[in-house]
Amino acid sequence: MEEYKCEVLIIGAGPAGLTAGIYCGRSNRDTIILNGKEPSALLKTKEISNWPGESNISGKDLLEKFRKHAESYETVRVIDGDVISLMLGMGTNMVSTRNANIASDVIIIATGMGQRKEIIKNESKMIGFGVSYCALCDGPLYHGKDIYLYGEDEEVIEDALVLDQMGCKVHIITNKSVNELPEKINEVIEKGIEVLENMEVVEAIPNAEGIIEKIKVKPAGKKQVNEEELKEYELSCLFIFSHVPSNSIFKKAGIKLDENGNIKVDDNQQTNIPSVYAAGDVTGGLFQVVFAAAEGAKAAINALKYLISLKKE
């Protein structure tokens, strides 16, 4: 695990997060911008004709301009990773990704709309009770036990090999065929690790204590399935690599959400936790680039004021 320390951690590298990074960089603050797997909505936008100064520009090109500007400051670093856990409001804030721990004085959340709904039934309420997003963090707890990794990219394959070396009984579930997976899957097969291809996990089933006991799986892509097509597998832990439901994780960390799952903020973009701010689509409102950028700037300005207040106290 990499260890980082900074004054400002910005979670999200869309227009709100990168604008916040620009303001923090201009103030010469040690800043990390965390770029998650979920692409910014701006990246998916073909044409933008209402950004001031650009009569017509693609979302991809505009986002690249944001990023280059933010990275032009020596005090700003952009690193890749999805947040899997947070400890907030106890002095230094601690944030973990699958391969890094980050300590920061202040946090700005700018993850966009993100993953609002769990993709597996009971997923959110079983985080920490047998559902995990970090195999390297939690894998050692399951030596000699059956664990399932659910995903389709190189990361799930690499972690399967590492967990096999740790002595876990490793199984992979993927909604792709083996032929569609990265070539490294052949190493997994050679080691005798089971790969359940073209399958989707639909439900995590707890025992009486609320700890995961088994999962229910169906053929990938099929909306209507009969009971014979549903399979159940007993396990000790399910590691999910396809996404991280950020809003659920923020709620578990004590950040208040509204009835629509948006992060609640005041006029200064501050959440209910004094050292944590939020900006852009993650707070709801009008989903426009100009609003996201404005909120990112406001969040950064007030976060910087908060940093100054820390030095006075």
C-alpha cells in the first residue's frame, strides 16, 4: 500500500474536482486529486456549446484542458483510485483506496453522480460484513476460506493471483467470457483457480448475524431467469471490482445525504463534517459544467479558509 499525506484531498477528477484543484494549486497548497474508475459525465458529452469562451467543444477536450491546468501547478498531484473507506472528522482525515492510504487536513468530494444504486441486492448494508472492494486490504482475513472476486478487468486477475498465494480459496465470477478477458487470465487458469464466466452476481445473502453466507448468480445479460438458471455459492467474502458505490460509503463515514442520495452542503459547500466539502453533481441541483466548476471553486476557497483557521487554533 502506498502512503500519501497532503493538505487537500479532492475526490474526483471532473470539472468540479479539477477546478478545486486549480484554486488549491494557485494557493500553493499540497493537493492530491483522486481520479476514480467511473468516467466523468463530461467525458461522455459529445458537444458543449454553453461553456463561456468556447462556442463548441467536446467534453473530452474541455476536460483535458481542466486537467492540464490543474496539473500545471507543482503542488498538485493526480493519482488513480476509488475510495473504499473513510475516517472523517477526527483531526486528520484518512481515506483508503485499493492500493493507497491518504491522510489529509481537508477533503473536497467531487465524484459526480457516480454509482447511485447498488448493483447487487444487499450490497450496501453488507459492506464490512463480507462484501469488500479491496482484496489486498481484507484478503489476509480469509486464509483457507472460499472467496469470490467479481469483475472483468486486469485488476481482478492480478488480485486473484495474489490472494491465491496468500492461501485463500479463490474463485472469479465475470460477466464476460474467458476469451474476452485480458491475456493474464491464462495464469489464473493454469493455477487451477475457478473462473465462472458469463455470469452475474445478483444478491449477497447474509446469515442470522448479518454476515455474508452465500451469493446468488445468474447468466449474464438475461433479465428473466427461471429458478434452475440461478446458482448459489457459499463463501466467506465477496470482493467487487466492477464499481464502488461512493454515496453509500460516504453515508457510512457520517456524511449526511438528502432523500435523493445527494450530499447535503451549506452555502459554503461544507458538509455536516467541518473539514469535508462537496461540489458538483454529487450535491444534486443543475447538472451543468459551469455550475460544477463554480461549486468546485467555492468549495476550494472555503476549504482553504478552513486550513488557515487550523493554523490559528
